[in-house]
Amino acid sequence: MKVKFSVVFAALLLVVSSAVAESDYPVKPVKLIVPFPPGGVSDVVGRLLAEKWSAAWGQPVVIDNVPGAAGTIGLAKLAKSPPDGYAIALPGDAATVVNVSLMANLPYDPLRDFAPIMQVGAPPNVLVVNKDLPVNNVADLIALARARPGKLTYASSGIGTSQHLGGEFLAAMTGIDIVHVPYKDSYFSDLISGRVDFAFANTVIALPQVRAGTVRALAVTSAGRAAVVPDLPPVGDTVPGFAVTPWFGLLAPAGTPPAIIAKIHGETARALNDAELRAKLVDRGIEIIGGTPEEFRALIASEVPRIATLLKSRGVKPQ
């Protein structure tokens, strides 16, 4: 009887201790894995959030840049971390949902191995064309591609990027035959010179070129108009259902206590409502998303098969 009482008491003590630990979280430094090099969009956003979290929690939030394989190496590190809230990550859509279809031996399952916290932001891409291409809108571009099958080229920063997916979705949804030209480095000099015809380019990079008159912008890739480029119509106005927007969000290891997820989510929501931080994100071409952990999980669950179906139909195979 004493042994049984001791076991029950020990179990109860463990539950109480765990609950106290969750309510006191964090009691030590928190590591934010950014699966990209310093200086990129995710890194900048991560540092802005880390500053807000640290001030609110009274604990350091340390940025851990783990670049490589389009974010896969950083997310693999998160998947192996203890589910205690002291390791979280800020990956993009490529590592979270696209690489499921591109990597034959992906070292994690995005729905099984992670606990979604929040979709933080989405920097929409802009459909830009060489200034001399004889088109004025998306309908003109589609018509020109139909008149010149297999002749129009579009640039991207590589297979699986949102820039590449933009072209693949446009081709699949309209039946046009266009040629993908992936680049390891910047493609803008070739777009400006006319070596390639168009691109779905990052807003931050594209808009200075648009303002300088070296390229022309036709549309934005988000589902609706974007606050950072309010004058541009979405591609979906011409191609119903088209929406290809890169995004990034916060993930924790699967099994992280819901109370800790809620605390990180709540502090992130407060940070994103800060006027100064919001202005800094908008200046970098980032649409602030927010939302609940459940909404973020639903996004991941819907995007994995959507992108898998597209890439399979376009003959893009896992490597």
C-alpha cells in the first residue's frame, strides 16, 4: 500500500512540476533556429521577434543560423530537439511543404514532427517582364505564350522556389508552354537585357527595378491585392485560383506542451501588433499574416498535396 501511494504521489508530483515549469516558461535562454544565412528576410524577422520575446520574457533569445538545402538542415535540427519550448524555428515554405516533393529522403515529416505555432508573414512575389516584351497585363502574357509555344522563358532562383512554382502553376492552369531557366545567382541582369522574358520575383528585389524602369510589373502572386503593392492586381484576377506566395512561420518540435505553444503564440501576436515592428516588416515587402496554430497546421496540410500534385504533373521528380 505504501509502495502504491509512493508511486501515485511521485506521478502527481511530476505532473505538478511539469505544469509549474510550463507556466514559468521560459526559465532559461530560448534558441530560435533560422534555417538561412544571416541577413536574409527570415533572419531579419527572427531577430526582430527575438528582441520582443526577450524583453517580454526576461530571458535571452539566441538566433541559431543553420543554412543549407533550402532550409531542410535547420528543420532537421529542430525535429531532433527536445519538445520543451527551448528550441523553435522560423522556416519558409520550401523547407516546410515544398521539399516533401523534391527530396527523396527528407529527414522529417512536416505534420508529424512539428507543432505549428503561427504563420508569421508572406512576402508576395511580383510578376515582372522585360520592359520590351509586348505585353501590358497577364492576359497579354498568356496570349503571347500561346502564340509562341516553347519560346517564352521565365527565370527563378532554383527548382522548388516560389518563383519556380509561380511559373509551373501558371503553365499548368492555362495550358501554356513556357521554359523555366533556374539561376544559382541573381537573374535580374538577364531579365533586364532580355535574355529571359519574365519572372515571379521577390518584391524587395523587384520593386526598385520597376521604379527605375528597367523592368515592368504586371501583377502580384498573392490570392488578393497585397498591401505592399496595392496598385498591382493579383494574377488570380486573370487565372482564377492562382495563388503562389512564399511564407515563413514558427514551428516547435512535436509534443511541445500546448501551454508553451500558446505562450509563444501570444507573445508573437503582441509583437506583430507593435506599430514599429509592423512598419519594419512592411518596409521589407512582408505581408503580416498571424493566425492560430490550427490555421497554420491547416495551411501546411493543404499545401503539401497541392504542390506535390503540381510538381508530379509537371514531371519534376524527387532527387
